[in-house]
Amino acid sequence: MYQKNVYRVLLLGFLLLLNSCVKNDVVLDVPNSVTKSEDNPWKNDVNVDDVNISDLDTNTKESETIITEDGTTKIKRISFPINEYSSLKRIGKGVVKGKIFVKTANEEIVFGKNTRLYLNPLTAYSRQWYLQSYLAGKKMDKVDKRLFNYLKFTASGTSGEFAFYGVATGSYYLIGTVTCGRECGFDEPKNIKIATQVNIQGKEVINIDLSKNLK
């Protein structure tokens, strides 16, 4: 009888220990904010739910680029080069800052106030957009949503001032939009998109104005 009781005590202790180990292996849900931050390491100044990259989805119309669009052409995007993007550095110590504005035919400056700006890494995928959509004004099909994970965002102030921090070494397209109406000679407000290439190394601080002459 004594021996049976000992076995029962040992068995009960083993079951309690096993139950404790199983509970310790339970993984709790990670808050959405943490998950989103890990999915997009460059997202240090904007909520992922607030970002709309649809302007990289569509063609850049004449009202945005002041060029004539070929409305009969629609360009198919190349396959998203995941290997090329995977090799990009996500975090750095560089700074890109300046002001975004347009200059009217009367030499007046109109700043892009409280507008979103992007740093889009220069790849075969973004180069196609720059050449075919931004410069040539042609329509393109929808952008691959994976691109979002590699964009860096900021917003300008009331005088058009902007700054990107923590920029990794590399080449980027700096992209922004200025909304301008009668002060630019238009009957109604138009969104004028501006893009240019930026190259940065190490801890370099790049001062660059994102601007366009409306003549």
C-alpha cells in the first residue's frame, strides 16, 4: 500500500509539471503596432494605416507633371524584383532635407504645405516607373503592394520644409506633390508631382530642394 501511494504522488507530481511546461509554451498575440513596425522597419514617422501609395499606382497626368500624356498606352510593370529589394539596407544614418515648391511663370514660389513625400529606392522596378510614368506620362498597371515595405515617408511643414532621417546608403527617387491653383495660373487646384534622384553615403546630410518651374 505504501509503495502504491508513493507511485501515485510521483505520478501526480509529473502531471503537474507537464501541465506547467505546456502553459509556459503558449505564445501570446503580439500587438498590431509591434507587428507593423517589424514588417516595415523604415516606418518611423507615419502610421501604416494612414499611407496611400496609389499615386505610384497610376499614371502621372498632365496636371501633375506639366507634360502631355499618351492616353492610348498602358505599360505593364516588370515583375517585382524581390532579390534586388532584399539586398537593400533598411536603416542608416543619413539625412535628406530641403523644401518642396513650384515656381510660377511670374517667378513666384508656391510651397508644398503639409504634403506627403517619399524616398523610393532606385531599382529596376522604380526606374521603370520614373521613365515610363513620371517622365513619359504613360499609364501603368497597379503597383505591387510589397513596394510599401521599402518606401520611406515624411510630410512637409507649412513652408514646404521636409526631412528624412535614418536613411541608408544608396540611391533613391525623392517624390512629392504640390497643390496649386489660381496662383499658378490654373482655373482650379491641380496636383503637381515632382521627382528627382538622390544619392547618399553613410552619415551624409543631403540638402536638396524638390522643385519644378511652371513655364
